[in-house]
Amino acid sequence: MNTAGHSEATTRRGLELTPFRGLRYDPDRVGSLAAVTSPPYDVVVRPDGLHHLQSADPHNIVRLILPQAATPSARNGQAADTLRRWLSEGVLTADPEPGLYVYEQRDGDGLLQRGVIGALRVSDPAEEVVLPHEDVMPHVVADRANLMRATSANLEPLLLTYRGDGSATATADLIERTAATPPLLSTTTEDGFSHRLWSVTDPADLATIRTDLSRHQALIADGHHRWATYRRLRAEHPSPSPWDYGLVLLVDTARYPLRVRAIHRLLHGLPVADALSALDGLFRVRRLDVPLTEALEALADAACAGNAFLLAGDGAFHLVDRPDPELLAGTVPVDRPVAWRTLDATVLHATLLGHVWRVPEDDPGYIAYIHDTAATVAKAERDGGTAVLLHPVREEVVRDLARQGVTMPRKSTSFGPKPASGLVLRALDL
């Protein structure tokens, strides 16, 4: 099997990225392009965040990706009606000809990410073209599938990565040349990221990208549930059909390395005192009366030596490390590679959640997955629950496990920066 995301030549089919007529906001019909964008649907997890986006502009994309109504059926119908209305009113308009889109993100700390947005052929795992690294939750896939069926659209791109050879390639050269020209759109969102988008329509350029990417396989960096949704919807529609393809952003991480961050857990209904009491004799626990930044530094140091977590929610931080080897031997499955068995997320789910605390990880009433570290702590303190903070997994570990066909526990990693939702959409009937 090839190294995940590497450019080693192979006889199997590689990435097949095709042009499409993008749907984009008419800047004359909205307050600002920044005001109609949103993070991906699964990052907008807090009610106050949803309300903030809804209030930013009446046409914010969150009204499509996270519609609000009393029932799932009503929510999906509302999204479909909203999309049709915005199209009829000219709020969203289709580009005149099919193309691929060069997309750039840049922040004030020097991070620069560029990639290509297009419609990617949906493949099965056995083809080893698009490699997942996390499991998915069936109810989330069902929810996204219902929304895509109702709207007949891919409303936001997944983030996929591939590995070039680190030097100039045909696609990399084309991206750089394109980025030196005036963009279709340029905006800066409130998180400080600037976003620019260009359309690539020249047949020779499209052929260059298609040929170059056909030598590669990709790793799903963000969007496992949406990729599973693409696969489900493709299976429902006889091929060939527009459902054979799904909207993605492809980034060469040899040229533009991503940031890898942890996704934290919020345990509802489990006070910190009870969580700590259950760990007695099973883990080493140390109280840290320090600010969040210093607590995270202590977590990073402890993670170098083995499994480590930070618990919070009672006004302090508690560093949890050095698990009892006999406890791990009795709770962590042994039929996986050592790299998987020693993941913090594996120990968290198999040992802490499944055995020590007995928290049902599939029930959102008991556990929430939150990307923002400070928000996780604040919500735990406000609600009386326990925040479990994790240290990020190294990207090479993720890639190696994906290459072996081994999925990590769900919500183990957060790759970024993620593409902003609302800059370009794909309607399947265009």
C-alpha cells in the first residue's frame, strides 16, 4: 500500500477533480462577503455562535448549513426553500462556465495556505484514493444526507490533503501563477483570516491539474461525515450522475503544512470532583492553579512521556497522566497497531469514558466535542460538567495510521485552517 497522500505512481485510479459552475454570493446583494461566511457546520456548536452568525447578515450561509426549525424535516425543507429563494433573488449566482477554484487563506502570524476547490470523484475505501482516519457517527451522516438531498447541493467543501514532492509541480506552479492575478473575491473574516478565490477555466490549465492530481491519493483532514454522506448519496443514484462527485478543497501539505489541533470533550452531568475521585489509584493526578496557557504547556510536557489529559470545570486544572499499565491492558483493544493503542483519544474513549466514567460517547446528552479550548473550559465551569482537554496528535501519526487502513477514534484531530463556508457552493442540477 502507498504512503497516505504521497505521490508515488500507481496503477489504481487516483484523484479525479473536475470543474463545476460555482454558486457564489453577489457582493452587491449582501452587506459584505465576510458577513455571509461561516466556519464548517460542525465547528458552529454553540448556540451563541449560531446566533452571532445569523445576526451578521440575513443571508449568512449558516441558514443553509444549520437551518433552525422544530423538526429535521422542517429544517431541511427550510434550507431548500432558502436556497431556491436566494437563487431566484440573485443573492447567489452561478458562474458562467465550469471551472476549478484556487483558494487562499492567510493569517497575521504568517500562515499561508493555498489549494484547489473542485468536484472530486467519490470513491470507495477499497480503492485507497481518499483515506479516512476517523470513524463517523451514523446519525450525523444521516442528517447531512437529508440536508443534501433536500437542497440538491454541496453547501461547503471538505478539506483533503495530498503530499507533493516538496518541489515545484505542475499544479503548484499553476496555483502560484493564478495567485499573482486579481482574484474573483477577497475578504477578511472576523477571525483575522484573509480569503481570496480565483477561477481556473482554461482547458489546458484544467487538464494540467487533472493529470497531476491523478497520480495522488488524499487524506481526509476535515469532513469525514460529509465524505461518508457523499458515498451514501452516490450509492442511491444510478451512475453516471452528479452525485458521483462531491465538493472538496485539496491542499498539498508538502508545500502548505496544516495546523493540527486537538478536539476537546465536554462531559455533561459529570462534576470534576466525581471524575477525579474515579481516577484514584488508576492515574496520577496533579492540581494546577495556573492560567490556561501554562496548563496546556504542562499537558504538552506530560504528553511527551505518555498519555496525558487536562480536566477542568471547577476553577482549576488537573493534570492526569501515568495510567496504570494493568488498567490499559484490560481496557484498550489489542488488535490494532501500537500507534493506535497509545493514542490519547484511544485511552480516553476505551479506558476513561468506556470503563472508568462510563459515559455514553454516542449520546450528545452526555458528551460534546468542542474545538475551542477556552470555550470548553468556560462551558464546563458554567454547566457544572468536566472539560477534558487533549494534546494534538502529530500529522505523521495520522497519516501512517490511515495508510494502514486504521481509523482513529472519532473527533481525534482538528486540521486547519478549514475552508470558510459560503465562498463557493456546488448545485448538483447545474
